[in-house]
Amino acid sequence: MKLLTKTNRYYLLLTTVLFALAGVALYYGLYAALRSEVEEQLSNARLHLERRAATGEALTATPFEYQLSVSPVPRPLGYRDTLLLDAQEQEMVPFRQFTFPLQVQGQPRWVTLRKSLVETDDVLGVVLTVLLTVLGLLLLGVVLLNRWLAHRLWAPFRHTLHTLRHYGVQENRVLTFPPVSTDEFAELNDELTRLSQRLVADYEAMREFTANAAHETQTPLAIMQAKLEQMLQLPELANPALAALTTDLYQATLRLSRLHQALTLLSKIENRQFAETAPLHLARLLREKAQQLQPLLDARALTLTLDLAAEPVGLRLHPGLADSLVHNLLQNAIKHNVRGGTIAVQLTPRALEVSNTGPAISGDPARFFERFQKHEAASASPGLGLSIVQQIGRYYGFPVSYTFEPATSRHTLRVRF
Amino acid sequence: MKLLLVEDEPALRTTLMDYLRQSGYVCEVAGSYEQAREKVKLYEYDCVVLDLTLPDGNGLDILRALKADGSRAGVLIISARAALDDRLAGLDLGADDYLTKPFHLAELNSRLRAIIRRRQFQGHHHIAFRDLLVWPEQAEVFVREQPLTLTRKEYDLLLFLLANPNRVLTKEAIAEHLCGDAVDSADSFDFIYTHLKNLRKKLQEKGADNYIRTMYGVGYKLSMD
């Protein structure tokens, strides 16, 4: 929920409660005031009548008999409300009446004075309507003003947010913001700029570290590999025992260097060091890779079918990562296959699906994406292929999923774009 | 064939130098950016094997200098930086090829030969080995003057062997040469065996000598004698 909506909600709640209370208080206050006014008028009329009675005059006859009635029999005394029929409007109308005893020409009489409350109601109605309308307009005005102000005052904040959303640390750029007049936002922007400076510095340091670590590790590996290859050329290597030892060393070196390359790639993806992108022609890439891997397919008598009818449009990936993604998917399908099995690659505008025959694998499929997860513990492969696939998927926001069809014994890896 | 090898790591430099001299190149070495800079300014080379990470400079600048001088030398980058961006930058600047350390020596030689072939002979070049004659640009192979039909992979394999005569080529180096770095389990080496068997059979059908030797457990060798 937006901040504005939230504050407005509280404003509205407060004003509504206040309005309700003020309305009730106003109504009863005004009503009481008007009634006491009516009562005062009635009491004035009584004084007038008493003065007349004291002089021994008869009570004046009034043309509106409902305003004054005189009775020779006692009536309840005091003020009370009553309803009388209005002859003109043919409806019951509220009256305030005042009954008091009076000696008229020596005779005890009970006089009742009445005054209509209809005018009072009308006045009350008008006053309340005017007041409530004004209050309502005020409320509306406050809400609108608030909204407009929020729109204006929060504009720099939204700009900051927009900048942050499109900020990637691998761009190697310190965040800058236009000057803002609101202190709080200026402070926020300053802090963000400082934060981004630190981030850029840290990122740069980490990038350098990864590059240096890769370099420092690869160099001795390269030396070992080259020396071992030279060693294999020596005539002494005709000795099978020596040849076996050297070959084992050589193979272990290759394995180590392959592992190192895969780990470096993974950490680089995690550090988001692949900012560059190029348009990806997935169908072409798949065809190229399939051709490259043909000898491996032949060696295991695998049949590869490519269904590349439609490819996703507008995909942009780092060329190296695209290559790695396709390579690892295909290699995985070859590695975990059975002799004479099949691999089916299906490309649609929404997804790339690689499925292969293969023995059922026990264990949690979610763990296949973890590092160093191997199907066979003794395998020479370090078990990083699917981790790389998943990391590349994560990097570009492509969900990668795995399914196994026990009936046909098919493993399917699916990358959705 | 004159080469300049730019590599700062002494152990790797001597190994590479020995290997390249054994393979018949005239090989000069430079251990630093400054040395390399001086040598490419003073002398002409057929090809420069260039390491990118040098203690006193970036190898890419040497590549830039070569290109700025309009040098005819081919450039093969060797770098421990597996950074894909470096590879792209190097190729963009006009390098002929790129090898990531660690690499197989045989692969280095095969790439060097391809570069030199492209640059120096413009296709008018053939490789002769005993009773074999190969025209690489046309991808034609003759055994005792009779044309030999090979599959793409068999041809690649033969060319790889011819680039490194009289050297033991490991199964790993051959596998990587033929299908990238996809090969990482022992049973995937079977295909090399199949391809070699077919290649040998085709050569023998045309009456070629049996000069592809199997070095048991290690790899194969194209024997000169």
C-alpha cells in the first residue's frame, strides 16, 4: 500500500470520527438552544397573561386557538412536548407546551400556551446542512491538497527509487542524483551515493581478486600440464610403469584445471561479471554445439533430434554464458544417458527443453543443481554442469526445472525464457 | 618460421620455448612487457604468442602496437584469464586466435600452424609427410598421388597429427581438439579410438605406411621413421 494511501486512510478515519461527534454535538446543542428559546418565549407569554389577569381583564382570544387554551379543570403543569394536527398541512406537527394555573377574574383556570417547533426543526436542518457541507468540502480539500503535495514533494524520492532500480554494481558507476531541496531526501541521496561508492570499490576489489586468483592458480596448472606433456615425449617413457604414472598425473592435472575453470565461471556469474550482452541465435548455437559433440554422440550410439522450429525472439545474453548454458545442457544429456539412447532438444519461443533417456536417479531432484552433486561418486566430472546451468538461468531470470518420466525413463531439463 | 613468445612465467616460458624449438620454429622470448615491446619494434616475426597478464603491462597493448605498425605477424593470445571478455577484446583488436591456459602443447602448435598457413601462404601451401600430401585450404588428402576421402573429423584428426609429427599426442589433447572441452569422462575417449581406427584403415587401403603409432595408455604418435 502506498504511503499516501496509508496516511490518507488515517486522516479519513480521524475526520470521520470527529465529524460524527461534531454532528451529534451540534445537533443536540442547537436543538437544546432552540428549545430553551421557545421555552423563554412561552414563559414571557405567561408573564404577559399574568399581568392581564392581575388587572382583572379577560384573557385575550387568539385567532390561533392552538396557541392558547384555557381549561377550568386542572391539567398537568410545566413544559412538555406534544403533537398537534396542523389543519393546513394535514399532518402531526411537534409543539412545545407550557401549562400553568392562573386566577382569571377570580376563577381558577389552567392555561396552556403552545408554540410550534417546526420552525426550530427547519433552522436546525439548515444550520446542520450548511455546517456539514462546509466540513465535507474541507475534508475533500485536505485530501486533494495532500495528494497533490505528496505528488510534488515525493517526486525526488520516486526519482531516487527509479535510479536504484536500474542500478547494477557491475556497471562500475557511482550513483549520482540531481540536487534536492528537501533535507531528508538530500540526506538519503547522499547516503546512497556513499553506499554506491563503497559498493563499486568492493566490487572492483572482488573482481580483481577473482581475476588474480584465477590467474595465480591457472599459471602453475599450465606449467604442470606443459611439463607433463613434455615429459611424455621422453624416450624413458617407453617404460610402461613410468608412462602410467605420468599419465595419471597428467589426467589429474587436467581434471583440476577443468574444476578450477568451472568454479571461476560460477563465482564470476555470482559476482555478475557478465554485463555485456549480444543478441542470441539459440537455434544456430544449438546446431553448432550438436555438430561439435557429434563424436561423443557417435561413441555412445546416441541419437540426437533437434526440433528448432521456433526460437525465442529478442533474447540478449553474454555470448560466453550462452555457449556455456547450451554446452552444459547437452553434455549433461550425453553423460547421463544409456548406450543407444536418445536426446531430444526442443526449442520454442518460451522455453528450451533437453530430454534424454537414462537410468532413474535416486535422491531429491532439487539437489541435482547443487555443486559437486554427482550421479556416480567415482566419476571424473566434478558435478558442476547443472549448477552452472542454474546460475546462468538465475542470472538472466530464466527458471530451470528438472522432471523425470518413470514410464519412459526420460530426464527433462527445461529452461524457460 | 620466426616466433616471439611473450610469457612472464619462467617455468612456462622455458617449456614452451623448448617445445616450439623442437617443433622447428625459430623462437625468441620476452619475459616482460618492455622486452616484448622492444622486440616487436625492432624485429619482424611471423607470429607472436602473447600472454596478456604481464607484470609491467597489458599484452593487449602490444597487440595494439603491432596492429598500429601494420605488422604482418600473426598473433596468438595465450592467457590464464578465462575471462570471456578478454577473449572478445583480443579477437576484436585483430588477434588471430586465443588459447586459454592451461592448454595442450600440441593444440598450441596446431593453432600456430593454422595461423601461419593462413597468413603466409594464402592457400598455396601443402603439407608433405612421407607418402602423404595434404592441401589444407582445399581440404584434400593424397596418398601416393591417389585422392583419399575422409570424414570431417578424420581429416581434423590427421591434420592435428601432421602438425605435431614425432610427438606423443595425449588422448585428452586429441579429444579436446576434436570436440572442445566437452570431454571429461574416460569413456568418451572411445570415439578417438574409433576415428583413428577408421583413419588407419583408409590410409592402409590406399597403400600408405603404418605411421600412426599407439602409445599404450597415453595416446598416439605420428612416427617419422
